[in-house]
Amino acid sequence: MKKLFLNFCSTLLFLIFASSVHANADDLFNKGKEVFLEAGNCAACHSLSDAGSMADIGPNLNQIRPQVQTILMAVKNGIGVMPAMEGILSDEEIEAVAHYVSLAAEQ
Ligand code: HEC
């Protein structure tokens, strides 16, 4: 009986833990999408279907499917005519938009 109770408790703990991790991941995704559309202005230059943007000044992100590291480099330092945004966007905003684009570009 005691064992059953312990099993029940650990399952409950696991569920609480799993759902909070999930909520955090979604928060970062949503924050990144907001940065993509607003503060970062990425949508003005890039197509990304999840964001509903269809600009073609920069490469189509659904086609190049960039890794997090590539996005961080481009956003922080700029590349070609794309402006560097370190200091314009906060570190948190840059992390969020990189997380968002890397996942959204896969869809
Ligand atoms: C003024 C237009 C403009 C804006 C705003 C802009 N980009 Fe870009 N972006 C470009 C162009 C142009 C390139 C291609 C540069 C090159 O390869 O010469 C590019 C390239 C990239 C790349 C590919 C980098 C690589 O190494 O190939 C990524 C990823 C990217 N942009 C993400 C973003 C994100 C995320 C934002 C918003 C924070 C953003 N861009 C805002 C124009 C823009």
C-alpha cells in the first residue's frame, strides 16, 4: 500500500514537472515570435510561414532552416545588409528569437 502511494506521488511530481517545462518552452517560443514580428523587425525582411511573413529581402527561413547558432550569429553581428542587433535587442530577446526561428523554420 505504501509503495503504491509512493508510485502515485512520483507520477504526480513527474506530471507537474513535465507540464511546467512544457509551459516554459512555449513561453520562449511565443516571446520569440513577438520579437520576430515586432522589436526585431525580422518579418520586414524574411519569409517565415509560422509568422505569416512573406518578405524577400533576406533568405526564406523555411528554406534555409538555420540552426540556433547561425541565428544567434546573424542577429548579434549582422550579415550582409542585415543590421547587427546586439544592444538593440536584449540578450533575452535574442535568445528567444533564435529559439523561435529554429523551431518555426522546421514547420
Ligand atoms: C533589413 C532586413 C533584415 C532584417 C530586419 C533582418 N534580416 Fe536576417 N537577413 C537579411 C539578409 C539580406 C540576409 C542575407 C545576408 C547575406 O547572406 O549576405 C539575412 C540573413 C539572415 C540569416 C541567415 C544567416 C546565415 O548565416 O546564413 C538568418 C538566420 C537571419 N537573417 C535571421 C534574422 C532574424 C531572426 C531577424 C530579426 C531579429 C532578422 N534576420 C532581421 C536581412 C534582414
